[in-house]
Amino acid sequence: MQSAEPRTAIDQVAFGVWVDGVMVRVLPRVGLAIALAALVWWPLDRLVFRGTGGDLAAMDAFRFLVIGTLVPASLLLPRWTWARSNPTLIVGPLAALIVAGCGWLLAEAGNSEPLWFSFTYIAPLFGLHFVVPLRTRIGVEIALSAACGGAFLFHPSEAWIHPGAGACLSNLVFVTALATALGHVVYLALRSGFLLGRRLEEKQSALLVLTNNLEDRVLAQTRQLRALHGRAQETGAEQRQRIARDLHDGLGQQLASLRLLAGLGVDAGEEEARRLLAELDEQVGDIQRSLRRLLDALQPRLVEERGLVGAVRELLLDTERRWGLAFSLDAPGALDDLPDSHRTALYRVCQEALHNTVRHAAAGLVRVRLQLEVDRVVLEMSDDGRGMAPDRSGRGLEGIQQRAAELGGRASWQPAEPGTRLTFEVPR
């Protein structure tokens, strides 16, 4: 019979403790039930064994023995601490005493064929009450059968010479083997059920831990998303205020100046008109540059005109011209097939990371790698500067994390040798 096997010594010990508990609960009930059955069936002896002489006296003595041993043992077993920890050591000797008494009294009865045939199969079945491994069970069954058969054979009456004794002893051997097999099947079934239940409890505990961890991660992600959402709202409000301020302070004043110059040019002479026209041209150029800055703030012009890779290269070249920061760029051309939201986010992250490198890193070289994978786009930027402090934070870093979260990706910073490496990845 296949069954679950103990994986560790702890499993075996736990099963042993559980078995002792089961036996402490079950054996007293079984003992009291047997004693009650012996008491209830006592009057039937007068009908079944009527006229057999010594058989009735032997049966009476046997029932006294069963009731006198099982009732006290059944009442004592649950209450005695040592007995609860060693139920087999208590019930085993009692069972051997009962079956030995049975064999002795059967020999005492003399013409005992009915009794002997009945009890030669009952004696080994006492061992079914014990939940023990196979080796122990074999010993228990042999001990019980030997106790019953030995008491019968060594009785002074020499009942063993009865013609039916040989057949009954053969029956005793057969029933002993059968009881051993049945008892081991019960043992394997109980052990399998216990171990499967233990595995289920372990799985449930592991699932509970995973559930709690998942809940914690969901709460943490929720808090992060709320923070990012709040930051996005703040950033949006700041951008709107900045654009409104640029429109008012820049374009508003320049348009007012244009209107004033146009009014002055109505009555101006030829020389004055030329001067006013030159000034108007300069003002229009300023307005165009202001508009370009505003539009670039909303949607990078370079990305639209030159594609993502070209825009990033132009950004790096401009940084090199202004700040002397050397660079290397590794990027596939297929990046221009990405959605506008992805191209804009990647460009802005490059822009912000370069800005932070120039301001804080004191670096001489920056490496940029744009990698297009099966299910994601990865931007890696590293420099050879002095590195970023572990507790460093700021609006620029929050903005990068916000852009990653908005696209379902993530951003992280790791120390490089030397400098810092930024990894920004978003799903395709």
C-alpha cells in the first residue's frame, strides 16, 4: 500500500505524539466497550454453553478477568500522565494478560472446542488496537498469540492433546498473520492521513505568509502610487503655473511691445521706420524662441524631427559642447517605432539624468545604452563620477520614478565602479 512517507525526523516524532494522543482517546473507549459487551453477553453463556460443565465456569472467570482489567485501565489511562505518554506500555501488558488468561481458562474448561475455536482468532485481534510500525506490530501480534497459545499448552490439564488442538493452533497462526497485515494497513492509512494533513497545514501556512506578503506589497504599491499621483498633480500644477507665467511675463510683454512699436511706426519718418522695423524683427525672433521653448516643454521638438536616437545624440552633443562631458551612445534605430509616450519619457529621463550628472556627479564620461527587448525597453545611463548618496532624493529623481510608474515600468539606481548607474525600463 502506498502512503505518504515522513520527510524528516520531526515528521516521525510528530506522528508518534499524535498517535499517542489518538490511542489515549480511543483505547479507553474500546476497553469500556469490550467490558460492557462482556457484561451484556454474560447471560447468553447460559444458553450457548448449557450442559457443557466446566465451560460455564471458565467463561465466568474470563469475563471477570476482562471486566476487572479493562474497566480500571480505561478509567486510569486518560488521567495518568505517564500512561498518556506511553499508552502502548500500559495496554500491551493488559492485552497479553487477558489473552493468556483466555488460553489458561480454555484449557481449564476441558472439552473446550467451542471456546478454543472462538478465541484463537479473537486473541490476535487485540493487537489491532495498537497504532505501531510494522516491526513492532509483528512483535505485538506474536506476543499476544504466544501468550494465548502458551497458556493453553502449558496448562497442567494437558489440553493440548485434544484432537482439535492442532487445527486450532494452525488457525491461531493464520489469524496472527492476518491481524498483522490488517493492522499495518490501518497504520499506513493513519500515517498517510496525518502526513497529508501536515503537508496541507504547511502549504496553508506558506500560502498565508505569501498572502500577507502580497497584501503588504499591494499596500506599499498603493501608497507609492498615491504619492506618485499626488506628485503628478503637483507637477502638472507647477507646469501650468510656469507656462502661464512664461506667457504673461514673456509673450505677453513682447506682444505688448510689438503693439507699441507698431503704433510708433504710424507717424515715424523713413529712418525711424527702419529702426522700428529692425526692432520689430528682433522682437518677433524673441517671440519665436519663447514659443519654441514652450512647445519643447510640452513635446520635445527634437524627438519629432530627428527621432528618439537622434534627439538623444543631439542632447549628448549639446551637453558635451557646453560642459565638456564626453559620452558614448549605444542604441538601435528601431526605437523610433515606439509610441510617442515611450519616446518622450525616454528622452526626458535622459535629459534629467544628464542634468543631474552635470550638477552633482563631477563626471568626465557618461555612457548611454538603449536596449530593445522582446517585452520591454531598457535605458541604462552610467557615469564615472563620485556616485550618488544612498539617501539622495529630489524632484528630478521623483520625476523619473513617476514617468516609469505612469508607463507601468520601474526606475532604479545602483552604484557603479566608479559612479552611478540608472536603469529605466518600461514595457513595450
